[in-house]
Amino acid sequence: MKIKTVPSTWIENEGHRLDCGPYMSGAIETRELLQKLKVPKDRLQDLTQEGINGIINPGRITRNWVNNPEYGYPFLSSTDILQADLSYVSYIAKSVAKINSKLLIKENWTLITRSGTIGRMAYARSDMHGMACTEDVLRVIPDQNKILPGYLYAYLSTRFGVPLVISGTYGSIITHLEPNHIADLPVPRLGEVEQQTHELIQQAADLHVEALALRKQAADLLNSICNFPEKLAFGARNFAFSSASSADVLKRLDATYHNPVAQEAEKLVENAKGITLAEADIKGFESNRLKQVFVDPGYGTPFITSGGIFNKTITPERYLKNQLLGEDESWRINENDTLIARSGQVGGIIGRGVWADKRFDGFAASPHILRIRSQNLSFPPGYVYTFLCLTDVGYQLLARTAAGSSIPFLPLDSVLSIKIPQTPSIQQRNQIDQLIKESGNLLLKSQELEATAVSLVERTIEEGGQ
């Protein structure tokens, strides 16, 4: 519980609102600080295309899903806009976008979640251009003749901008944010700082897109060498039937393990001279389930969940008490690990993986994350990651191992029994490994640049706009 005493003038200035949101968020203190700034300030709606019409809530839509990308647009949820990799998102029928043209987003827009967890933001990168986006996200379209889009995004993302955005939230059970709630939000004009900030944000976005392109290059190279198709199936589990030998059924009796897509993936790896991860001396680690006691920063180890590993920005979600962690460090994420979400629903994050670049090093992993670690020079870690997480063959083999009915999970021994191709030469494997490592370095640099941009705006405002 939080308690705060506020003057009656605050209540009058907020339209006699009696809900505690505007008064607890820090928005009023922020407005007062901005009023004291000796720099020009514009209303948000004066900086967007066609005024308040440049702050878009597209309205409710009918969700008609399709499997084939030819007939749909990638559809971003309010969670997806914050993800690092958008290649796994679902597709919504193009007919839905024809009915509501506001559904599609464009590069350089600022996206703000407007329901649920309100005020989370993303800068629309070039790889997001033309995608469809949920009605639970507001689109802020900057008028680039008046303001640079990178600066507007960075300002709204600061500790000054966020409270002003979320203070406009209305509703008790299902909170929401509408364009008119943030239309009059003050935006300080900071002169040359705006240009510097925009360049940093744009460079961060471009590096992120470049990093994903390197990963696709690595996947395409491996698929080409091993004669793997880019896509085996549109889903992880589809209705189908197949037969299996009695020897295979003795290992796993569940039908989904023997589905024809997984069997085809297995044959493709056999043809590529596959050997099991265990035979390749690739290790797997899983955290023990323990009582999770969280402490303040500085008194614990940064902790991350299986959902958090997919975020664009990697930061500690909480800090786990050091005394709870084992001395063998089986809980620890090392740089160059492959991180695989081991729990959830098939078709969701389960079986999806992330490359652990330097940002992850030293984090404590949730028990719902498997860590695959290669120290075998013949199977460099980037090559292992590419096969398991960037090819559909690898994903189908991971997804088939899911066991359990209510909440499926990936058993570590089953994952280590997956075969990895030996067809690529050592030189080719190292080439793939270097592409992945460079991709990780670019994502790290991208996050640092965005943080620098936000910090620049905050520091300038703190110093009076100078």
C-alpha cells in the first residue's frame, strides 16, 4: 500500500479526479518541473500528423487468423512490440486490414500500450513497417516537419514522459488509454539535443534490424548446406497421422512425438550426418526449483524469466537472494549459451530459443529456461544456436519433445538426444558462429545507444533544458 498527501489544487487541476493514479505516478510533479523549464513546449497533438488524428486508436477488430503468410500480415500484440525477434508472430487475414486501414503501422512511429500494462513503448523499426498491430496499442505518428521521430520516442520513454502518459489512464477493472488522454501532454523543445537524440534512436533501430538480418543469413546458410526447407509446417502441431516402429514407440508413446513433420525433420538431420547433442559433448543445464526470495539491487543476483529472455531490452526483472543459489552455478547463464524456453503451450514460446550475448552473462535463470552450452570446437556455440533456434527443422525437433498435458515442458535428456548436422564443414560452422556472435554484439550496441538517448534527454531536462 502507498499513501500520499496531496494539496486540493492538484485535485482541481486534474478535473476533480478522485482515483489515486494521477497523484501517485509522479505526473503532477513532472508537469510542474516542465513548467519551470525555460524552453518552448508544445502539446503532443500539435506535433503529430493532422493533430489529434495523428494519435490513433484503430478500434476493435475481428481476429481472423491465417497460417500462410501469403494471405496475411504479421500481427503484433501489445507484448510483441517489445520483443527482439518478430519472426514468430501470428498472421491476421489481409481482409481485416482492408476493413480497417488503421491496423497497419509504419516505420518511425511511436507505439504505446493502452490497456493492461499501460505505457510500455516501442519505436517502429524498418522491419515492423507494414505489419498489423493490435488495437491495444496507440500509434503516435510524428509530423516530421515539426519534430524528429527518434526524439519524440525517447522523450516519451523517459522518467518524465512515462508518468505523463500513464496519468491519463482511466478505468478500474480494465484500465485503458485514449488519444485524448495524452493529446495535451507537454513536449519540451531542446534544440540540438533533439537531433542528437534522434540519431541515437535511429542508429539503435538500424543496428537491431541489421542484427536480425545476420541471424537470417546464418539460418539460410545452414539450410542451404544441409538441404533443409525454410519451413516444414506452419504450426508445431497439426492434425495428422503416421506410423512408427515399435522400437521408437518404446521410447515415447505420445502421438505428437511421432507426428509426420517431426519424422521428416528427423530424416533430414539423418541425411545431414546428424549426431546427438550429447554425443557432440554439448552440455545442458537446468535450474533447480527453489524458494525464490527477491531482494534489492546490490544484494542479489539478477534474475530473468523464460518470457523475459525474448525482450528487446534485457534488464534484470528482479534480484534473487545470493544465499539461495548453489555453489555449482548450475543456475548461471554464460555468454554464448543457447537459452530455450522449456515450459508453456506448444505453438507459444516453448521450444523457442535466444542467443545469450554479453547482456545475459551472470544472470540467474528461471527453472523454465534450459541452457545449452557447447565447448566443443567442432560444434561452436553459434552453430548450435542456429540449428536449434533459427531453422524450422531444429524447432520441430525441440517442439516434439514436449511432454505433459496441462502445461507441457521439455525434458533435458530428450533435448540432448536431438541430433545436430555434421554436413557443414568446420569452416562453415565457424562462419555461422561468427554471424551469430556479431549479431549479439549489434543487439548489445543497439540497447546501449537507446539507453544513451533516453539518458541524454533526461539529463538535459534536469539541467533546465540547456
